[in-house]
Amino acid sequence: MNATTCYFVSAMADENSEIARGLRRRDADLLDRLIEKYQHRLLRYLVSLTGRRELAEDLFQETWIRVLERGRQYDARHEFSTWLFAIARNLAIDHLRRKQPVSLDGLAHDNDAPPFDLPATRLPSALDWTIRREQNEQISAGMQHLASEYREALVLRFQEGMSLEEIATVTGAPLGTVKSRVYRGLSALGPWLKGARL
């Protein structure tokens, strides 16, 4: 490891330790900062799991309540976001089990699901915006046809920017399974990606 990498790893460990101490103290300011930092990513993830914004918002609130209640359980050796997303995922699964015992697929065909956003690199013209919207719609359509485990892996990897190891921790799946899900999800999404002219 070079000096820059060591500094970065050390800074992350310090931040995680600070979060762990704050959660043990039930520090309201820390919780506010964490909510502000993770609110968009977490809500987007929950919407992708449930397919319904209203339900995602309820689970979002419930997730933060769990963080506050169970803050003592956070292990600073791991990224906070990994622990946070695991809580959110478990709450979503619990809710869906109560509603319909089969799987997350039941909600995947909701036409109100948000588009799979492509990152913007510059301010788009009207034509660029129209093309981007069409691409997002095609990718969203493709995402809705994926099995829930593939959709979840792709959202965590490409929308949330999680490493494969973090996805394995969040989902409780072995690393090899996560790699397979990402690969198979991308393969299944292929026809929609080609149609989106990326």
C-alpha cells in the first residue's frame, strides 16, 4: 500500500469509528448528518426493491428508526452504508413477506417504478435530454423484467456504487453468487441496453 492509500483507509476507519461512537450515544446531530448524506441513495434503493415510492418512503423512515434503536450493533470495521443498506433490505423483505410470501418479483412489474438513471456528464440539450429519457425508459423496462436478485445486484453495483464485497454483505449472499448475479443481470439486460443505443 502506498501512503495515499494508507491515509484514505485510515480516514475511513476514523469516520466509521466516529459513527459507531455517535450511534452508541444516540447523537441526534450525527443521525441528521447521516440521513442527509444517505437519503437519496437509500430511498432510490428502497424504491428499486419495492417498486412503489410510498412504500419505499415508509421503509426509509423505518430504516432510520432501526439505525437509532440498534446503533450499538454497528461494527466500525465495516462501512456504515453497507450496514444501513442491509437494514433497509431486511425491512423490505420482512414487509414483502407479510404482504405476499413469494418474493420481491411481485412488485417488480409496477408501471410507476422510477427510471434507471444514467449519470449526466454535461448539461444536455433538448435532443440529448429526449434521447437520454428514451434510454432510461428502455433500461427501466429491461430492469423490470429481471429477476429480483439480478435487479437488486445491478442497482447496488451501478446506481449505489457498492463493491461486490459490500453487496455480498448487504444481501447475505456469497461473493461468487453476487458476481454471478451481476453478470447474469447484465447479460439479461443486454437486449434493452442495445435498444438504448448507449
